[in-house]
Amino acid sequence: KRYTPIPPGKTMANNPPSLPRIAAFFGLIALFSSHHCHAFIPPIRTKTVRATSRSNALIPSTTTTTTRSRSRSHNHQSPIVIYTTANTEESSSTTTTTTTNHAPPTRSSLDKLEIVKLALKRPRGASIGVEYVAPSSSSSDDDDDDDNDDLTILSMQLRKQSKCAAIWTSDANSIGKFWKEQEGARGDFPGPVPVIYTGPMTDEGDVDADVDGIKGATAVVLEYNGRDDLDMESLSEFGIIWKVNSVEDLRELIDMEESAGGVFLLSKNMLPKSTDEEDDAIIELREVLSTRPKSTVTIAPLATMQNENGEIKLGKHYASSLKISSLLLENACVGDDEDVPYSQYAIEEIGKKSSSSFSMTGLTGSTNGHFGVSSHGGEAKWRRNENK
């Protein structure tokens, strides 16, 4: 029966609405309620949290899955947030973490390390740093003045001519001299490069090296899982570069990159000795390096003045195959007249995209037996090798 409007003077009870209109009314209520309920119940989200310890020890991150559900009443009171955490590594309710012997670097130290990252990180290829090894001879005060002048000149030439990315040295007495010259180049082009100390280190300089004696160093190298008596507060003015001796240590440090700093020096025993070497350890290393975060900087030492300039091919192999961020030319500078020529040669040749097996540079000089120039076969001869 068709519904007609209620005449004046009559009530709803005398003329009730039809069933189709009642059903439509409740349908609108259900649709409105469903739409607004979804607005108050957000989807369940998961996030990864980093397991921490109450101590200051560096610990690798343990991935845990956190499920968050939220409910809110319609009167807009404070939401009720419920967290449930499940360990993805073990089914037990207790979270297990692995601690190391080291305290984490300070915030100031991590900020200082950013300077090293900027210097060593390249958009393409690997940056190249050089190591300075002080001559092992005692000297008088007059000789010390000459050494200061020599190191000042060497520091400037390594920056301008060789275009090295960093200067590495284990000689604490040289740190301040390199730093003074590099600091004086601030605002010039090319600008100053980091000075990195690789020698022994203690917390207060009791035995090996006084922290005050290496002031000016941008960063220091510490053995990972080595000594555990170092006070990181006393090293807060230096960036910390961790030296690792195994793929497991490297993976551990990469997992906790934020707290470790993200700059790692690989030991020689982790790296291939030739471009043809390929075993399970090298394959595993390549996998770890290929999946590391882009902000991580890895450094590989490279022996210098090898037979047939093998360091050139090996350096290119490290950069292209292993994706190493930076190379360190060991013993490149020893205080002789080949320091700068060799450093410049090695940095240019490793950075070249063309093959080093064919070069017309210095053909006549090398044929006549001159040192430090390339022959038609690409090999450079160095007097330092002849004196060994």
C-alpha cells in the first residue's frame, strides 16, 4: 500500500511507515557507522626496533617485530595503545644480545667521522689515500726544523699534485705538522684532506701514544674486538675507524652502523692477493660489501711498488669487483724523492678507466732505464725497489 503523508491532527501510530522505508533508514545508519569506524581504527603496522643494553657496550642490532594496535572511543578520549613484541630470532620471551668489548664512540666523535666520510666517499670509483712512514733515524734540533719544512712541502704536494684523499700515518710526531699545513689550506682549492693516525692508542697515553700528541688528527684507527680499556670520552675529538679482521666482524659492524660510525678498514687477510683469486671467503666478502648501506665507507690497504705495477690492476679490481670505497697506498711515502712522483702515478693510474697495459707516456725515458716513468708495456720502474 502506498504511503501517504500524515494528515494534520493524526499521529505516527495511526499511520505507520512502510517496511521498505524502515529498511532503507536502518541501511543508511549502518553505512554511516561503517564509514566512521574505519576512521578510528588505523591499520596494524610493524616496525623494526634496535635491541639495546643497559651498558655502554657496542651491540649488534637484533631485529624485533612490533605490532601496534590502536582503539579509540567515539567520545575522542585519549587513545589506548597496545604494544606486543615478538623476537624473530628465538621463540623465547627473553631477548638475547651479543656484546663486544668496546664502548661506543661519542656523538662528537661521530660528527668528526663525517669529515672522513665526505673525503673518502666518491660518486664513482674509489678514493685513494697515501701512508707516510717516518724514516727510522734519530735527529738533532736542526734536523727537526728541516723535517718540519720537508713535511710541510710533502703535505702540500700530496694535496695539490698527487690529489690524495687522505694522509695516513703511524708517526705521532708527524700528525701536528701535517695538520698545520692542511689547516692552512682551508678555503683554497684543493682544500685540506683528513690526517688519520694509525699507530697504537691508549686512553690517556700511559704507554703507547699520548692523546695530546696526536691533536689535529681527524680520525684514529682502532682494532675491532681488540683492547677494551679505551676511554671513548678521551677520544671524542677524533673520528673512530674500526679495523676488522673477518667477514663476521664486518657484518656485525655494518648491522650497527649508526652506533659504530660506518667507516671500516679491512685487514689484508680478508682481501684477494690477485685479480684471479676467488674462493668462498672472497665470495662471502663480496656479498657483504654489495649489500652494505650506501653511507658505509670501506677501506682496503694496497701494497705499493709491486712487480709489474701489480698494485694498479689490484686496486682497480678492489674498486670495481668488490666495490671498495677507498684504497690506502701502504708505505707510499718514506721520506725520499719518489714520494710524490709515485703517489701521483699510482693515484692517476688506478683512477684511469683505460687499460694500464698500453701507455705511450715516457717511452724514451723508460727505454733508457730512467725511473718513475711508464714504458710501452705500462710498467713503471722505481729506484726504491732497486735499493731493497
